Amino acid sequence: MARALPSPLASLVAAIVLGALACGSIREDQLECEEAVTKLEGCCSDFNASPIQCVYTSGCEDTTYPDLDIPTSDCIRGESCAEIVSTGVCGRALQAHPVETSQGELPEADGPATAGVCP
């Protein structure tokens, strides 16, 4: 039986994760977001993941969280492709946006304010 080669997307995600781990630590919300985006790309036809950011940044005045928080990412990863498509998750995921907060202000659930991506 021949082994299937990993898809270019899976290889890219693996390289990003390994690079992040080599340079320091990657936050759980970033990793979960990346895995959810990979699932969306595999399930949603013509899905363009470039607007979705899975990056956490913390500066002197602002903090930005990944577009998809951990509960949302877990939900996406736990759904079948048929469920993701039929419930409209593909389109709602593209409407997610990063949350920027002023220092001292924390977003709800340590993630984005965009709610309702996953049913």
C-alpha cells in the first residue's frame, strides 16, 4: 500500500509550528487557531484563509489575539466537513477579526470578541 504524501498546506502548517517552537514558545490559542484554519481550508471550497490571523502580539500599548479563540478552534476541529459547510461556519470564520486591547484590558475568554463562528 502506497503512503500518501502530506499536502503542501499541511507541510506549511507543520513548518510554521516547528519554526515557532524553535524560536520560543507558541501560545495554545495560536496553535489551535492554525489547526482550525487548516481544517477550514480542507472543508470549505474556495476558502481563502489569508484574512484569518492566528497571531498573538503584545506591545507597550496594545495586545492582539488570534482571530479564532480556543473554544471556537476546538469546535471547528471537532465538526465534520459536512457540518462545517451546512451550518455556515466557512463564511462566518472569514468575518472573524483580531481583537486589539489597550494594556490592562482583557478581552472575554482571553480571545477575540467575534462570537458565533461555530454553532
